[in-house]
Amino acid sequence: MVRSSNKAQESRFFGNIYFVLVARLAVSMLLFSLCRVIFYLLNGDLYPGMTFGHFLYLMAAGLKFDLTAVLYTNIAYIFCFIMPFWFRYRSIPQRIFDWIYYVTNALALALNCVDFIYFRYTMRRTTWNVVNEFSNDAGNAPLMGRFLLDFWYVVVIWMALIALMVWLYKRVKTGKQLIRNRWIFYPVQVVVMALIVYLTVNGIRGGFRHSTRPITISNAAQYVNTPAEVGIVLNTPFSIYRTLTQEQFERLTYFQSQEEMTAIYSPVHYPKKADSVGFTPKNVVIIIVESLSQEYVGGLNKESKISGYKGYTPFLDSLINESLVFEYSFANGRKSIDAMPSILASIPSLSTNYVLSIYANNAINGLPALLKTKGYDCSFMHGAPNGSMGFQAFANMAGFDHYYGRTEYGNNADFDGWWGIWDEPFLQYCVDVFNSKPQPFMSSIFTVSSHHPFVLPPQYEGVFPEGAHPIHRTVGYTDYALRRFFESASQAPWFRNTVFVITADHTNASVYDEYKTFVGMAQVPMIFYEPGNETIKGVKKEEVIQQIDIMPTLLNYLNFDQPYFAFGMDAFDTQNAEKRFAINTLNDFYMLYEGYYVLKASDDKATALYNFHSDRLLTENLLNSEPERAERMYNKLKSFRQQYNDRMIDDDLSTPEQTH
């Protein structure tokens, strides 16, 4: 009798409709993991250094991407199960639900199976643009038939996976509705439905934190040692779902020959033959300050003649007197995730954000990867929870050896409650880390405190000027944190052998009209400081500079003696100063800056030309009055765009001497 009662209770629990839903989703998760194992077994020769332990690590990392794909795949099935209606327990609806599960999951498994073979030809998981490309080609039917014939064993594997799926699915049976009182049934079911929707949405996003962006294919790079391992971490349905709405670059045909195009602009850099100094192994520290618009930096607005101007960075103002700065310095993107590839790999985000694009797992040669060839220890430091904003993933792809985030900091007492560790203690932690590093080292620090909602540590309330916008007081706090950082760093033995670069990820709220134009909205500080170097002390240049110039400028400054790839240029190269330019986008327009001029253009024509030096409010369109300048600048823009698109599509972000 007791045994019978226990069995009844067990039946009620395991037959509960929500347990059944979770169990059957777990079946899908299991099958996705099994696909990952088969993928590796069929492509093991692509991973010669793989160890069993590292493979298990990649398997575990892949579960996060599998969960998103499984939830997307089964969204209709989940909806059927959580509808707060009695009829979902009846036999006919249950059979319909079964077939929804079978069909959607069989298709997802088929997509995974295709990449058992196709991955070898592309070295990346299939994305929506590939599916779309094949679907629009009527000549692909014979090729598909040949594929099925040549790789018949993949079809067998797929059918075996479906058989296993059905067998496991049927092991979990739905019981009867336990709540008979309808006055209780509906409220309870609605509450449970809302909870499941909440969990499903966050499962699809990849996390619950407000600082977590929805995971994309680029996040897989966080867990890998080589770009090819991204194929193990990802699954094909995830890659397709995440690229459904992403823009695919088109090949542009402005120039018919590579020679004609590269005569105007080339992203391939070669060391200067005449320079016999040899490589100079100085430490490199790049500080990326959250939302630090040039507008906020008083030392960069002394000659702006803005009525009633007020700055909020007294320390940076003093540091500028010891540094080399540029009057016109531009961000290449509008978001934090645009800044990392721009600054650390000289890859801008144009019409599409690079990190979130289908090209995010292209092989790149970032600044840390290049400096590692010279024996550098390279680290990225960001006080937010590890994995936030996809920074850790890109840091891995760019070649950083170490990542120091909130986890490594290890003291939640200094957590601001929103984004990460307060800037002051985290920057002091950075100094401690640097003190333990062998020289030469390279590091990039990304601050967090000057981010919405612009809160301050309690002890600093009322200390910094409030200004006209809430960000101003947090900029003052971060400026103070930087003062404390340099005070501590100046006592360290590595300090005087270090080149510092201070810039921002993007701009933020503007108060003055001069900074509300599309030019002003892109201006961020770029400060180059080397203790004791009199040649760059107090120097202010009027040439334009952009974030993607930071990497080639530093490499050439250190006399890097190998060819490298960078979309930017050396900002210190006086011989080619007239070729210097900057580029960014806003909405559907491209902006190219050269000298004192900015050209605004759409996909097919130049639309405006302004002198942003004499006309800061951009009131006079010079397109018709200076046609030669406009044509020359437009040709440079076309050359840049064509090479950018071609190289993204071809996964060719390297020099001829470099290999992937």
C-alpha cells in the first residue's frame, strides 16, 4: 500500500506538465551536446593540439549557446505547454505538440549535421547569409543531391539522432491535471506562465544581469585557444538564429583593380626600412574611459571659444600639459563594444557593429597578439562582471594573455551595484597587478563609473561639481581616480618605461551646441603620455586622429619591425600627414574627416562637405563650391569601404606575410 502510494506521488511529480516540458528540453540539450561530440570526431584533424580536458571545457562552454538555440527552436512547443487552458492535457493536442517538437528539433539537428562536413570548407559555423545564399540559387538542387550521396553517413547519423530523440521523448509521459478547481487553476497557471516566459527570455539572452548583452557568435571566442575552436563551442542553429537579422556586407565595385584602390589607401603596414633603431620594448598601457566626451575635458577646449564653457577633468587637464594630444580626435563607433576592436585591433565598426556581426570570429592580429611576439605579457582589465559586454570574448580573440574583471578583483564591497567595481579602487588594483608583471607588459584598462545611472561612492557625494548633466559629476570622480592611479603608478619601477594612452569608448550627453553636431558627437580625447619624454611634452597637433590609429601609432612608435594589418594609420608619421583621415558612421551616412574638412556621404553619393574648424555648427555646405576636394575625399571613402567589405567577407584581416 505504501509502495503504491509512493508510485502515485512519483507519477504525479514526473507526469507534471512542467516537469515534462523541462525533461523534453533536456533531451534537446543532450542531443545538441551529442552533435558537438560527433562534430569533433569527424573534424578532429582540425584540432591537433586538443586535449581531453580542454575538449570537456569547450563542451561545457557550449551549453550556454545550446540553451539559447534549444529555447529558440522550441519556442512554439514551450508556448503550447504553458498556455493556461484545460485542453492542453487532451490526447489530440498532445499529439500535435509531439509533432511540433519532432519537426522543429529534427530540423535543428539537420542544421548541426550539415556542419559536420561543411565546416571544413568555411572554418566557421553556417550562418543565415549562407542559408539565404543557397536558397536563392536554383542550381543548388543537384549539389545538394551530390552532397547527400557523397556524405551518406551524415544522413544516417541524422536519422539515428532523430530515432534517439523520439525514443527519449516518449520516455517522459504527461500526467493528468491535478488542480480541479478552476478558480485556483487559472491564476496559478498564469503566474507559472509568466515565470516561464521570464526564464525563457533570459535563457535566450544568455544571462539575467542587466549588463549582459544577448550572447552572439562572438561570445564563443571567450572560451577558445584558437579561432577554429569556436566551431566546437557554437552550434549551427544558434549561428543561424543570431544572424537572421544581421546585415551581410556586399562586395563593392568602385575600383576594378587592387592597385588602383591601394594607391589611394591600404591597410597593410610595413616597417620603415630607413629606421635602424630597432624595436623599443616599452610598456604600453591604454586606458579607455567610459563615455569621456572631449566636451568634458577642459584642457582640450581652451581655444574652443564656447560661451560659458566648463570642464570636469582637472587632472587630465594637467596631464595634457605633459602629453601629446590632438585637437580633432574621433571615435570610430557609438557604443562600448565598438571601441575594443577599434582601439586594440584597428578594426572599426561601420554600418554594422563588428563584434556583433557575422564576421566577429574572423582571424585578427590585434595589438596584444603582435606585441606578444616581442615577449610582452598582455592583460585586459575591466571591473564589470566577467563576460559583460562581450569584452572577455574579444580580449581572447585579440591575443590578451590575462583578463582581470570583477571575479579576479575579488571584493564585492567595492561593487557599485550596477556595472562593476568603482574606478578608484579598481585602478589601484591595476597598479598592484602591474607591479607583479615582468617587463615589458601591455595592458588595456576599461573604466565603468561614468556610466548611467551615474552613481558615486557614498563617501564622494557632493564632492565633485554637479554640472548640467548627471554624468559630469561621475566624470569628475573618474578623473580623480585617474589622478590616484598615476600617483601610485609613478612610484613603481616600470612607470618611466611606459607609454600611456588615454581615450574614451564613445561620447555621451552634450550640453554645448558645438558638440551636438555629428562631428562633435564623435569627438573623444586621445592623450599620449610618456613620463620624461620631452619630445612629446605639451604638444598639440591639429591633424585628425581616430581610435583605429592608436594601434599603428604605438607599433611604429616602438619601432615594430614586422608587417602588420591595421585599418588605421600612424598618427606620428609626419611624412604622410596629408594622407591622414578619420571615418565613422551615423545612421545610414558615412563621415570621412581630412584636414579641417568632413565629407558626409550615403551609399551612392556625397551629400555634404563642411569645414568643421571654421564652421563648428556645420551651417555651410561646401559640396558645390569645393568639388575637387569632395571628389578626392569621396574616392578615399570608397577605397576604404571596398577594402573593408572585401576583407571582412574573405576573412583577410592580415598581411600577406601573416597566416591565420
